[in-house]
Amino acid sequence: MKIALFSDIHANLPALEAFFKDVDSRKPDSIYCLGDLVGYNIWPNEVVDEIRKRGIPTIAGNYDFGIGRAINNCGCAYKTDEEKENGSVSISYTNSIMKDEQRGYLRTLPAHIRVEYQLNGDKLNLLLVHGSPRKINEYLFEDREEKSMLRIMHDADADIMCFGHTHKPYHRIIDETTEEKTRYRHAVNIGSVGKPKDGDARGGYVMLSINDKSSILDKESIKVEFIRFEYDVEKAAKAVEDSPLPNAYAESLRKGV
């Protein structure tokens, strides 16, 4: 089974359209969105409409949560005063152009999606969250201490945990050894479709492969493929510059930071 996972579109319609073209060519068996449909660009309503049109199971990102409730707080961890000021402009602008129907949809999005497989006598739990199982806006960066990551996944009963929010893709395999056996847990950050921050301006997503031989006891039996795709970055960047949004967001798109 091939499962396509994508996240953090952030109102970037050109990136979303290019993503759909790419993912359709790969014919996944299922597809899930891990949230943050809106914010930072001019097409929040159009992005919501495209997701709904396809009937894609979607969870709420922190930005979706804030905009869905028309509050001026996205739960973002801005580091500087300039970032905070720009963030205030972004959420205020998004709230001003969000339509009632699309805003109502954002309010209905679940906090997480859990999919349970029964394979080879094992229970294999796939957990989809935006930030972490504990908090919608918790950042799980790649350098998170292994004990901490393991504790988060163990408490959430997640064998494979996929998430976004940081916009920086990675795959960590964590072994959990007891007296009886060694099992493996997979932590997968799926990156960002519309606002990557890993120095690569292309959009990104993940294709997760699970087959009838997949097992928590065999770390190689679960495959994670990171896919990058080209899109019209300049169109998205120009849209920012022609709007009330800060020009810094346009440069971020061009540089992938």
C-alpha cells in the first residue's frame, strides 16, 4: 500500500496544484493532509476548496485552528520582533479574506487521524498529527532527544508517526528494546508543500509504503520516500508582493527558508 502524505500548503495554490499533478502520476492507494492549509499567501479559500473537492482526509494545523475560530493567534513560535510583526499581518490578512463556509470547514477538522493495521500477527499503528500528539503547535525537530521522541510515540501508541509543522523533512528510526524483543518506531516529518524551510524551494511530500510483510520488528519493511516537485515559485512570490503581506514571505518562498 502506498500512502501519500502532505502538509503545510499555507495558501500556496500554485504549489498545491503542482503537488496534485505529481501525486496523481504516482497513483497512491490513499492520501492524507496533515494541516496548515492557510496563512502566508493569498489563496486560503481556494486551497480549502481544492482539498474539499477531492475529499481528502485532513487534520487541523495550528494556523487552521486559529483562522477557523477567527482569532488573531496562529500558535506560531516566532523568534524575533520582526517575525512577530509579520506574523500578525499574515493572520490578520488571512482572517480578513476568509469566507464563512471555508472557515467553518477549518473548525471541523480533527486533531489527529489514527490508522491501525493488522499484519503478521502485529498491530501496526499509523498516527497522523500536525505538530505532535501532545500539542498542535509543538515542534518536533530532527535533533529532538531520542528518549523524548520515543516517550512521545510510546505514550501515543504510534509505531509510525507522521507530522509536519517544522517544514523540514526527515525520517528517524528509533529502536525500543525490551527483554522480549526489539521493535522499531518511525518518526517522519513530511515537510511542506507550499512553504519549505530546508533550503530547497521545491514543494515536498512523503510516500509511505506498507506491505503485507511490514512489521514493527523489521525496520526495513516500512519505506519512506521523500518527493520534491517543481512549481511556479515566482507566481506565488509575486502574489505575496502584490498583497498586503510582508515581502519577506516572498523571499522565503524563493529561497526555501
